[in-house]
Amino acid sequence: MKVPFVMAVVDLDDGATLRGTLADIVPDPAAIRFDMPVRLTFRDSGQLDAAGQPYLSYIFVPDEEAA
């Protein structure tokens, strides 16, 4: 993970809570607001397992359509 990065605690619609990285946003407090809508997505983590297969990781990204 490149620094700086933003960690977020996200309350999901079904009542669960997840902690994860908030990506595709400027890591500046002025760009991030409490209760901003986000989407959960999966991306290549940049790491490989012993067989050379990529690991996937979940991240959160701003949900522009819900804003």
C-alpha cells in the first residue's frame, strides 16, 4: 500500500461494519466527509501467492452516483 492512504470504518446497509482502505480520493481531510457514500470493490493487491496467482483485496471507493 502506497502512503499516504486513508483507512475507513464503513457501516454496510445490512448492519455489518468493515474496516478498509478508502481509495481513489485525495488523502486530505478536506476531501473526506463523515457519512460519504462509498462502494466496496475488489482489486489486485500487487502480491502473488506461491503459485504466482495474484491476491485480491477489497477496498472502498467514493460512490459518485450516490452522492
